[in-house]
Amino acid sequence: MEQAVKPRQPLYKNLFVQIIASIVLGILVGYLWPTFGIALKPLGDGFIKLIKMIISPLVFVVVVLGIAKVGNMKTVGRIGGKALLYFEAVTTVALIIGLVVANVMRPGAGMKVDPATLSTEAVGNVTKNAELPHGVDFFMNIIPESVVSAFATNTMLQVLLVSCLFGFALVKVGGRTSEFLIEAFDHISHVIFQIMGFIMKLTAIATFGAMAFTVSQYGMQTLLAFGKLFLAMTVACLLFLLVLEGIMRVFVGIGLWKAIKLVREEIMFAFATGSTEAVMPQIMTKLEKAGCHRSVVGLVVPTGYSFNLDGASIYLSLALVFLAQATGVNLSLTEQLILLGVLLLTSKGMAGIPGSAFVALSATAASTGSIPVAAVALMLAPDRIMGNYRTTVNIIGYVVATFVVARWEGLFDRDRAMSVLSGHGTVADFPADPDPAASAEQDVQSLEADSAYKPKPLPEA
């Protein structure tokens, strides 16, 4: 019997098409009616707050269930260790690419900015005078004041710590108590994904509001004034994506473009809003459906939000050399190597700090002794657009890291991944495969069907 052909979804119902249309419409509204565009800011902000509302409980149940299903603390430790090793290597490459592109393209040359004319007050308003934690302080900040405060403040590393401890304890307790709690958390995860499905229906509206506000507030003049800087950032990001393409081909055996298509809606939304946290739940869901085991997804993605900031790493190294060029500071090769070493520290743990990019820029500039700290104020105007670059590359970096670590640890279903990545690109078309014996051709009809998903049994190590 021939299989019935599934009718194609109308183009206007495709989430990716809706987001693209919202971005274009938002740009037009922001350019033609800037006052109205600024008034649309709550559309984007409200959506991001709705998503952030469920991030902490989502990470908690995913990590706990992932650890419980692995049932082996050594395996979880290996996953975390391999993830951190990968993060350090790849972000170092991102920093080097930013430095090289800045030296070759020289986006700040000829600007001749006098640092004495700049004020650090505006930067202080953005950063709220926050400082990057160093050494012992960084690790102490991972420990929350209480379990409740970790979730109340949405501090990702603290939530991850609580989740891991709870998961380890669940494995250690075992027995009927453990089985009962695992089943309960499984049901809770279904509810959380159902809530996410409700919120995602507002994606196009939120994208429109965020884009209209961005163009209204900063205008097209900013794009023209800092055109060479934006071009240099574009080149640096494209070069880094070529590196990720090589990593995906060598370590996973899958092309990067297929991975990008998997999260294309999330990439476009993050580009429009400048927020990566708002798409974390959707990314975790899609990666799990694409063959990465829940334990890997639950550990790598949240940890990556603090340690795998590829786009931010490119931005920091490029921006610092740009500021040196703009203020007439000639950095020697030795000084740039020292700058790279400092950035390896300041680029980590930025997530959750107000104005984190400016905090890291200020801290690094101060450590060099040659780049005026006041010059950081130059980045206030182009930062929102540069933030779009950062979030886009960061998201792609999270996806690649998860695939690599899952394959490295042997917790990757490549057949399932090829089936998903070679098929449709939206969540609604992904094979749910709730039963290990079910056909891989079975499709999820809508985002709400995410709640029916259960991962395949863990392959034997």
C-alpha cells in the first residue's frame, strides 16, 4: 500500500517565513515611523520575559532526567569535562579570528578619536558598575544563597549546580522513590513544553516589535557610520563558521548547514531581539529530537551559555583592536598576545551580568594599560547591531558543541540525526519517535506534540 503524501503546510504558516516577514516589516516601521517603533518595545521585551520565566524549571527537569536516565555519575562527569575542554578550544579560535580580522581590515583606522572627549558615565549606566568575577569569586558565585534564589534570579550556572546535585542524589537513592520522582519530572517536563508551545505562538509578533524598536532607536545612520566595523564583524563571523563547518564534518560527519537549518527560526529570532536565552528551550528540544541524548543536551547547552560564547569572543577581540585603532594606539604583537591571554579569562562567565560585553571590554582595556577605558563608550552606538552578530554565532556554537560532545561520548543517534536534518526544518515536522519500536517516519503534527516525546534508550557505553 502506498503511503499517503502529507499535504504541504501553507507558506504563511511556516514559522521561519513569519519571522523573516516580521523582521522586514519591523525594519520598515522603525525607519518610516520611529516614534511608533519605539512604542513597540514591550512586544519583544514581554515575549523574552515569558520565555525566561520557564528557563530555570526547564533546565532543572531536563538535567535531572538526563542524569537519572544515564544512571552513572562518571558518565555525567565525562560529559561536563569534554564540554569544557571543547568550549576552551573553540572560544580561543574565535578570539584569534577576531584579532586577525581587526588587524587585516583595520576598521578603526583614521577615526582619530580623542579619548578625553569621551565619558565613561554612559557605560556605567549600561553596566550598573558591575564587575567580572575572578578566581575564587567566580566559583563562589556558582553556589546560590539558597535553592530558591538560584531559580528566582535565573542564574544559569547556579540552576545547573542544583540540578546536577538533585540528579546525582536521585541516582544514589534509587528504588521506588527514584522511579516515582523520575516519572513525576517526566510529566512536569511535558507541561513545561506545553507552556512553551503556547508562548511560541507569539514569536512573529515579538520579532516585529523588537526589530521596529531597534531600527527606531538607533536609526540607519549608525549602520553607515560604523559600516566598516560591521563589515569586519561579518567577515570574522563567516570565517568562524567555516571553522565550525570543519568541526562538524570531521567530528560529527554532518554538514554545518543542516545544523543551521535545524535552528533557523531560533537564529532569526535571536538576531532580531539580541537575546539567546529566549530561544534556549526550543534549541534544547530540537537537539534532543535530532539524536543528542537528553543528558548531553541538558549539560552542554546551559553550560555553554556561560562558557561557549563564540560570538561574544569574536566581538571582544575585534572591538578592542578597533578601539585601539580609533584612538591612535598602536598595539605591538606582544601586546596583542597579552590581550589574547586576558580575553581568555574575561570572556568566560559573562552571562547574567548587566552590560556584560561592556564590563568585559572595560576590564580588558584597563588590564592592557594602553587602550583608554573611556574609549569603550565608542561601542555604545553600534553595540545593539553587534549584539545581533554575537547572538547568532553563539546559538550556532551551542548547537555544534552539543553535536560534538554527544558524538564524542557515544550518546548520539546518527541515523536519527540524518533523518531529522535531511527532512523538514521546523519542529512541527520532526519525527517524535515516542516508542523505540516506532517508525522513524512518524511525524509530530504541532509544537504541542513535543510533550509526547521520550528519548530512545541510552546506548551501552
